[in-house]
Amino acid sequence: MSHPESIHVAVVGCGHVGAVTAAGLARLGHRVVGIDIDEALVRDLCSGRARFREPGFEPLLAEQLAAGSLRFTTSWKEGLAEAEIVLLCVNTPSTITGAADLRYVRNAVGQIADALATRSCEEVLLVNKSTAPIGTGETIEHILARSFASIGRPPTICANPEFLREGSAVADFFHPERIVIGADNSEDADRVAALYAGIDAPVVLTDLRSAEMIKYVSNAFLATRVSFINEIARLCESLDVNVDAVVQGVALDTRIGGAYFRPGIGYGGSCLPKDVAALCHTGDSAGLTMRLLTAVQETNIGQRKHAVNCLRRLLGSLDGRVIGVWGLTFKGGTEDLRDSPALDVLTLLRNEGAVLKVYDPAIASFDGAIPSDEVCADALGSTYDADALAVLADWPEFATMDFSEVARCMAGRVVYDGRNHLSRSVVEGAGLVYYGVGRPPGRDSALHAGVR
């Protein structure tokens, strides 16, 4: 990929989104500097090492570092010295009320203003990629206006929300479904769009507030799909209906589709939970009760309880029961434990006296954030003398395990598939008792959910 004109870009915040964006823009032909206050993180990135699992990222990082088109620094002045476009990629976690915490945004904007105070900023664009409430662009404008009151014209503000999924962020950067740009005028919008020249995707040009809303609505709708199919799965269990057949039959309708339409223990991670909560808080602040999204949140939390209820019913009691657990992260393919549904399930199980032996490919040792009795080095080790096995994340290796070996290790027979990730026929073929989400006993998804 190449770019007709190289742009000097500074990326503020070099976490998952910022680091991938910085390396991706460098590949597109720009001169990119990543800025972060974490000295150890910057050292790692300068050495070509990533703190997160992301297919294709480390080779891309090494390639652009070697080419000299990408570098990282902790110095605001150095990183912003030549920047024509500054991308803001900082974290916006939830507060106790569900509102997005803008402290990192405010601090970063203040640092940017200080660093740019000695140079002309008439041609500098500050582009917010951080997921932030509707109106954040105007908040940033006000901060900059105060800082530049006696200096001159501050940088212009644009919005360019990110849609990078953990585990496929590099692919998502180069092959996005859309590029959303919010700006006050077409000239600024065109300058941001020029960053992505060479990428084949629709470009949505809109105002600042609409761009900010697009990000929240996208994530809120995905969360709604997850909670909807989870509620249907629980109804299927009650009515002896196979949810796999239902999903397949419904998803063939092109108006519905199958994305984010898979039953399990609920959504988690650093995006969907906080973005739904933030949109609910935004509604409350505007005097509107977001009834649907409130129900989405309640259903999502209820899936954790449902998993524990199922295990209790299958085992008779959880007190003193040894449960092997596969998967701790919020989904397979990532090391991210933030808002992981699996951790909530573990906390509830331990609260009822269960003994937990856990394994996750991304978690090498015990961490205080993991409510367990033992962190095992391999999947099979977590099943020794277990009364039940609970699969709580969809790592590919779990689906290909030798369940005859699992059966020999376990003391009990119960396998609870909290992600509908396993084959019932394979598990039952090993002499184990399979239970999935919305998969009643005797209703094999391979047999009952086929298309001819």
C-alpha cells in the first residue's frame, strides 16, 4: 500500500488502538510518531515488542520501525514537533455512574496544547479517535481555546471513531467496513480522509456529534444482538428447542444476519459494556430513560448467573465441587481480562464454595484479578479430578481437544459449554455429559441445524 503524499502524524496513546493505528498509517506511507507516557511501553514498542496478542501486528511494527517511518517517544514536544495531524487514542473507562471517564482525554489535550504552544497551529488537526460521549469534540475545543487564548489560533478538532476489534485489529485497519469522519468543514474532513488513501472503504462524512454517536450506536446495537439471542437461548432451554437451528434459520434472512448472534455467557471486554453504559448515562443526562439498553445490560449480567445456576443444577451443589475452567479472557485470541464474563462466573462459583482449577492460553500465572484456586499450565491439567468442566472462552484449541483424555482425567462427567464452542457429539462420544447454552439434552446441533 502506498500514499500519494506523506503526512506527519502523531498518535497520542499507544495502547491496542493507538499502536495498531500508528503502524497501519506508517504502512500507508505517512511519517508517524507514537506518544505515550508509559516509558516501559515505549521501550517495548521501539524494540518491536507488543504487550497484546494481535495477529500480524508485531511483523507490521518491525517492518515500519526498520523502514524509519515509525517511531515512539515519551516526549510530547519531540512527538508533536512536526505533526500536521494529531490522533487522540487514549482510554475512556467507565465511572461508577456509567459515564465515560474523560480524565485521560483532558490530560492529553492539555499536554498537546502545552507542546504546541511554541509553534503555529493554524494547519494542525486534532482528531479524536477515543470513544467519548457526544459533545466531547466541543469539550476539547473549549480546552484548547482556553490554552491558546493569548497565543493564537488553536488546532482544529475532528472526530474519527475507531472500529478495531481485538484479535483482528490489523485486518480491520486495512479492510474496514467504513471510515467515519466528523468535521465542521469539508476541507478538514478531506485532510483526515487523505490519511486512509489506498484503503478501499466507504467514507462517511458528517459533523462531530454525529460521528461520536455512530460509534456508540454501533457498539450498543451489537450488544443488543448478543443479549437478544441469549434471552432466546434461555427460552429455548425451557421449551426443549435447539437454539442452533433457530439461529441458523433466522440468520439466513439478510436483514438479520449471523454476526454477534451466538449464545453464551454474555458480552464483555473493554468496549461493549462501557459503551452501553455510557449511552445509557447520556440518555439519563438528557432526561431520557434508555429502557431497551437497560434491559440489554440486565440480560447480559443475567447470563453469568444463568451459567452458575446450570452448573449447580447439574452438580446438585457447588460447595466443595472441583470445577475445571477453560478460558478466562473476555473472548478467545486475546489476553484481555477487562469486564470478562468468565471472571464474573468464577467469582459467583467461588462464592458458593466451588474449587476452581483454571486454564487460559494467554494467562501464564496466578494474578490477583483471577478468582481461582489454581492456574494450570495446560488445559488437560485443569481437568484432573474435576467434577465438572466449564468452557468460558472460545479459544480454538478447546474445540480440538481429545475429550477421551479429558474424560480419563475428570472425576465427574459434566461439561458445561458456556460459549457453545464444542461439538456435543464429540464430547458425548467420550462418555461425558454435555450442556450448552440453549442446547437441550439430546438436541445435537450438527444433526438438527443443517442446510441442504
